[in-house]
Amino acid sequence: MVTGVAYVILEILQKNSMWIVGILTGAACAFSFAVQHVWASMGLNIYYVVISVIGLYRWKKDSGKVEEGEIHLGRLGGRTALISAVLAVVGTVAFSVILKSTGDPAPVLDAVAVILSAIATWWLTMSYVEQWILWIVADIITTVLCVVTGQYLLALMYLAYVAGAVYGYIHWKRHGKVVTSAQ
């Protein structure tokens, strides 16, 4: 929880050190989930480690293109948005079927939250301001998921993430400068 809060603060401020926190947290969580044989969450955290390495590389490259206090932004293109929408729908349907077969108590909520989080993290590496909108939606869904499954402390944490994402969106819009085109 502490590293999650630190990660969001560093994300809002667009600090490259956020990716180091992501690598360390993702690796630790992947190991923990592997020990418990929770394979989907282990896989998601391995994805977070890989995407954090990519994000660190991209952000280091783009951070030299802005002044101190500015946020470097990429421009979300129509093709990327369309591919993301297709991945969100297909991924949610496929993943919810898999989760239902494992006895997941809320397979659709779980699938939507995971798929949107994965896409939002990809968008974060590209510095798309719209990634915050995906995080707002994913964190609201995860909050509901936590309430449905009785994880009330986690629900509070995800409510804080929603607030952080709203602030992050406003901050990035206010201080952002587009430095790269759609990828």
C-alpha cells in the first residue's frame, strides 16, 4: 500500500523514479503471488515489471524535451485508441470466462479492472493524458470489486487512487506539453 501511494504521487509529478518503484513492487508482488500459486496476478505483475522498464526508457528520453515543472505528453492517436478499445472488449470477455471457470466471485468486474489497468499502464508509458481517465474507471471498478469481496481497507485505498487519478488528470492537463506524436 505504501509503495502504491508513492507510485501514484511520483506518477502525478511524472518522476522517472516512479518506474523504479514499479519494477521493485511488481517483482515483489509477482514473487508473492507465485508462492501462493495465484498465477493471473503473478502474470499481471510480471507485465508491470516489463512495462516499467519500457516506461523508464521512454520517460528518460522524453523528459529532456520539457522545462522543469512541465509534463511531457504523447498524443493519443485514433489507431491506438481503436486497438485499445478492441483489446479492452476482447480481453474482458476472454478473461472473465477464464476467471469464472476458476470460481472468481466477481469475474466480470475483476476482468474489466485488470484489462483496463493493463491498457492504462501501456498508455502511461506513452505519457497519454487520457491514461488518467482509464485509471479513474479502473479504480472505481476495483473499489466496487473490493466492496463486493469484503476487502474494505483495499476499497478505501482504491478510493484514494480514484482521487489521485482525478488530480493527476487535472495536473497533467494544466502542466502538460506534447512532445511526441501517436505511437
